[in-house]
Amino acid sequence: MYIELHLLQSFPPSNLNRDDTNNPKDCTFGGVRRARISSQCLKRAVRIHPAFQETTRAPNGLRTKRVAQRLAELLAETGKPDEETQPIAAALVAEYMNNLTKGDLTDAPVFVAPSELTQAAEALLADWDAAVSDPDKVAKAVASDLRKQYREHSTAPDVALFGRMMASQPELGLEAACQVAHALSTHRISMEMDYFTAVDDLQPREEPGANMIGYTSYNSACFYRYARIDWDQLVSTLGDTALARRTVEGFLRASEQAVPSGKQNAFAPFSPPSLALAVVRSDGMSWSLVNAFEDPVTPNRDGGYVGPSVERLDAYWGHLCDAYGTDTLGCVAARTLPGGLPLESLGPNRQPGFEPWLAAILAALPEEETGV
């Protein structure tokens, strides 16, 4: 079973996701330049949005190089001295993750559930005197137990969704239950530049001119966004059907509300999606609808990309249903902002608002509790 999410979202002038030159990310698709938001950017915006954790009611994971530092802090909170906690924490992380580098930092940020760190701290505290006298020996035993507990399992919803890849310790890797595509503009875009100045409030009146002059790049685009959740993988990793349902709900709520943080203060690009389509299906084929826009959308006579983009997506959905059938589609729920956005192929699946749309998707998911 898979849950697919398709969004059309138009942003005003903005720079949501920058490249190494501080320009908005872009790419070529369909032979023309498109605006782009990376999947990493979208995933982070979702996992840190308050709606996600409020809905899952479970602690998010930590993505950090400072795993040993955090573990040492947990040990210190129990009153243990720093001269003991730091070498013991470093020894355990080195053994457990096998990629500790100089300075007690892992080679790359590691995605860990808070429960992993809490359980590690409890195990060390239970045998503290031995850990102080021989940190490496105790670390080896504790790390072995942790690997058994967290092999293909996590208690953190975002870790279960987005996975964990650890080349140095493959048994701690977690298959991502959610795949997120880079968001692409449905149309050709042009990069624009904003010339800005800043004035010193205390500059004498007789000294004309700006105190600072600069440029910033931006664009404006209607984006197509696509993500897919593997329900069975999510339940398997979390070991809890109820939490998996809340995780799907949290992902859908946060995807609707989250906006990447780039240049928010300068552009305030807080515009909600114009169309949301969610699908629950029982096969593994999956339908990204991005090829609806391989031929770039052109604005209608009076201007605007949202209307033509909705029309194009709706028509392409109909073509896919005609070509492949609909027997494996357990639920299809579509929603648009009111006024001027008619749906033909998706018309029978239209929901009147966000909550009915969400309820239709959740109703198609299993409800039984599996336990951990």
C-alpha cells in the first residue's frame, strides 16, 4: 500500500532554496529552464514544522554530528562529572556508529531517535563503575544490545519516513518509507535580480547616498510537488500501526503548511497550495504526474500559471486512468482552492475542504494496532 501526495503551489517572488552562488536552485526539464526546490529542503521543512510533531505526538529524531556530545549531556544530567561522561559517551558512539572522527564528531550528520540516546544512557548508568574503569569494554556490550534493538527499527516518525544511511555501519541503516521528488516549476522561468540599498539611521543628512548596496536573486513560479509513502515500510520500521497513521497524517498536514525557510524575511512567500491530490493505492507502480508539465505550461490569455497547471494535471490524471485502469486505487481525494479551478477527470473525487480531504485518506488506511 502506498500513499501519494501531489501539490500545485504558486509562490510569489522568493528565493526558497539557494545554490552555492545564492541563486534560487533551477534545472532543465522539457528542454527549458525550471525553478527547483530540492527534496532535502522540502523534507526538512516538513519534519521541523510544528504540525508534524503535534500530530504524531512522538519525539522527532536528531540529525547531528554531535551524538557523543548529546549522550554526554544526558549522562551529566544525572549528576555524573564531565571528566567521566565525555570519554564514556565517546567510546560508545565510536563503537555503535563506527565513524567517530577527531573532535568527537561523526563524519557526517547521523539521524538518531531520542530513544536510542536515552536507552544508551540508561544502559551505561546501570553499569557505571565498570564503564568508568573500562569504557571500551562496556561500550562494546551496550552497542551490541542497541544494534539488536534498533536494527530496522526506529521510534522517531521522521527517521522512519526519511530513513538513515550509514555506510560505516550498514546494520544501522533504515530504509526510507517516504520518497520526495524535487519540486519543479510547471513552466519556464527567468531569474530576476533585486537591487537593494540600506541607509544608516545615524548618517549625517549632509552625507547623501546609501550605506550599503547589494543584489539578491529571486524568481516566481508555480511548483509541482510529489511524494510517496510506503505504508508497509513505515509500519515495519515503527512497529506501531497507530503511530504510522499519525505519521502519515502529520506528513500531510505539514506538507500543506510548511514553506522552505530560505529568504523568508525578505520575501514572506507564505502561499498555500492551490491543488492537493492524495491517492492510496495497492500496487507498487506509483504515478508521479510531473510529465503533465514536460511540455511547459503557458499562461492563459489574462495571465497566470495556476489555472492552466491545474487543467494540465487533471487531464493527465485522466489519461493515466484510461491507460492503466483504476482497480488498484483505493482512495483518490482532490481539493482545490474555491473559485475558478474546475476539475473534470478528478471532479468526482473533489473534497470540500482540508479536513474532509484528510479524513478520506486516513479512512483508507488500516486501523489495527500492531504494537512494538
